[in-house]
Amino acid sequence: MKAMRLFPVITCFLFLPGAAERTAFSTNSAVRLLKPIPTESRTQADIIARWKQAKPTFTGNPYLELPSLAPPHSPGKLDPDFLNDGLKMLNFIRYLAGIPDAVTLDASLNETCQSACVLMAATRKIAHAIGKPANMSASFHTKAAVGLRRSNLRYAGKPITLDRAVRDWTDDSDRSNIDRLGHRSGILTYLMRKTGFGMAGQYSAVDVRDYEVSGAVTWPEHHEFMCWPAAGYFPVQMMHRGTAWKITLRFNFDPVSKPFSKYSLTLKRMNDGRIWKFSEGDTKYTRDGNYISSYVGPVFIFRPDASFTCNPGDIYEVSLKGLELKPGEHAEIRYQVKLFSLPE
């Protein structure tokens, strides 16, 4: 595990989209403009209405039953309304991304996540595999180990709400995670149907491996790429100046094997014409500079330098050229992100 400045690194789970029939708008006879997941038609009013349903409302003690960190270890139980705040935020994030946003809570997944958090808190470790403490029963450890393996994990300096944890997992843009954004990929697993949450003190978890059971990882054929921030109107509250941008294509081609000189990736602020160009010189992370990487599969990750602004009214256009889906089949990506502010 690598150390994080604000919260620990947790390896997450990035699914690889499968190949599919390729259909897209044509810019000319040689290059096709790929279709994003359709979020561009949504209005600010649409997003605000959904936000009003998703805003956290819980106050008070999050525990109905306190977890026990000493023998006999027990997972405890979180208040259903506290859990629901986390679920509402997860579904709101998924709504913004334009993917299925009716994920439900599963009691058994809540219990495995709770057990995982107890194991982390009892050992003061955060990892996807933690050995059994001598004073912990084998049955409890087995359940906790399942939760560790299936979940995004988080440690904070103080206990936080689950909705805040979901937002942090989605951002995922610190030095230790920016090269893969694995937690974000877990939250945005395309056809997640069920999830569970856990919290024990400063440790929290969310299950992101529903697809292991459902097998539901295939995108619809007319969705050719996913992006975050999403195309169209997007709330400034869900990002910041250091947020990494990500494009995930559904096609099975691997940009890692090609130098970035093969691609042209730019970000343009339409308000004043300011352009950020990303190149092979930006692959080393620095605090204030441009950054670009590509993880396993058809993924591009980039972050503009510190001159980037994140204000209501800012409009950004992303352009990615040089894609070759197969020999002789060329494509490009172009979309705009229009920032606005959600009401308090």
C-alpha cells in the first residue's frame, strides 16, 4: 500500500468493457466521432431536481448497535437512514455519469462491509487482505475477508458520513490513486445492482463487486465511452481544481501499449480560449502541473495544471484524436462540460 496525503490508498477494481458492434456519427469518411453515454441533453433543472432527492438528511448517532473491536467481535449495525444517505449519494453520482442509478442496499453486503471495517479498526490496518488476529474467530474473519476483497475501503482522520465517503471515492485524484482512479471505477461499475456499506470508527467500506454475481458488466451498444466529469451540465460541487478527468471506452484496445505521442488530447476553456495540451511529458505526477496516464484497458486519465478554474459558468471542451479501434478504423472523441452550481 502506498501512503496517501489525505486518505489511504486502496486498490480498487476496474472492469474492462467488452468489445461490441461499433456505430457512431461520422465526421468524414475516415474518422468517426464516438457516442458518449447520453448526458448532454439534461438540463440544470433536471440535475437540481435529482440533487434534492439525493441530499443527505441524517443527523444523530449512526449506530443502532455499536461494533465490537474486541472478542467476541461483532459487526454492529448502522442506522438505515444513515446507510440511505450513502446510497442516495452513490446513485446521484451514477445519475451524473449517465449509468443505471437504481442501486439498492443488500443486508448481507452491509454485514460483510461492517465486518471488514471491524477487522481494519481492530488491527489498525487498511488493505484488501488482512490476516486473522489470534483473538478473532475464524468465522468472523472469513466474513470480514470477503468484505475487504469486494469493497472500496477508506480511512479518515475522524469518522465521516457515508455520503462524504462516496464523494471521496469518486474523486480519487490524490497522488497515490490518480494513475488508475480505481475507486471511481468501482462506484461507476456500469450495471451495479446491489451494494452494501460499512463503518467502524474511522474506517468505512462500500461493496463494488455486484457484477461478480450478476455478470452485468456489458454496456449497451450505443454507449461508446463514459466520461467524468460527464458531458453536458455538471455540478461544480462534484469536482475541484485538482480533480482528474477520465474517459473510458467500451472497446478492447489498450492505449498503454502506445506512446502518448500517438494521441492528441486537449482541454479547452470555451469562455476565453485557454487550451491545455497533454503529452508524454505530463506522465510524471506533480502537484500543480498537467498530468496524463492510461490504466489497463481503454482508459485515458488527465488533469489540467493549476491554472484550471472550476467555477459556475465555465465551459470546457475535451478533444481526443488518434484513436485506432482496429487497423484502418480511426475515431475521435469530442464533448463539452458546462459547470454550474447546485443549490444549498
